[in-house]
Amino acid sequence: MTRNAPNPWLLAAALLGALGVGLGAFGSHALRDSLTAAALHTWETAVAYQFWHALVLLALGLWREQLHTAALRQAVNRAALVLLLGVLCFSGSLYPLVAFGWRPLVFVTPLGGFLLIGGWVLLGHAAWLASRLQREP
């Protein structure tokens, strides 16, 4: 990737953040009176997970900008990609379930959770790799 290319993780973070604001407002205003308390809680959980991981992608994108080691950049890219896929599967499957009662994607929710866990593990690996590379002469 060239220096002039946009950072995909910063773009993904911005998009997830903007969508999170919109979806949170939609749930709070448009869906509040038509949902059960449990369904509204599920919607809020999807929005919260989306926001938290948007912030993590923002941090990973900023960290990636500072890296000069290809192996470490790849480790950060892997963690960010898996986290992004996790949000898309986890939150992305809950929104249509709650809003429309659409159940076909319900099996994707646990896959999303697994991907989110995997993304955090990969982030830990990237941090371990960074500390190892900093100690090498």
C-alpha cells in the first residue's frame, strides 16, 4: 500500500461510528415503542459492540500509521480485518433480527462473537510482536 492510499481501518472506523450513531438513534427513537425490553436490549448491545470495535479499529488504524515493519503492519491488518468481520457478523446479524424479526442470519451472531474474540487475540499477538521487535537490536 502506498503512503497516499487511505488507511482502510480509519475509514472502517469512521463508517462504523457513523452507522452506530444512526442505528443507535433509530433504535432509541423509531423502535423504542414497538420493541420489547429484551429486543431493545439486544439492539443496544449490537450498537455498543459496534461502537467499541469502531474505536478499536480507529486505534489500530492510527497505530498502523506509525509502523515501519512489514510483519507488524501485517499483524495489525489481520487483527483489524478479523475485528471488522466480527462486527459485521455480530451486530449485522442482530439488527435485522430485532428490527424485522428476520431469523435467517441468527446463526451468524455466534460466528461474529468468535471473530471478535479472535480479533482481540490477534491484537494481543500484534502487541507481543511489537514488544519483541522493539527489544531486538
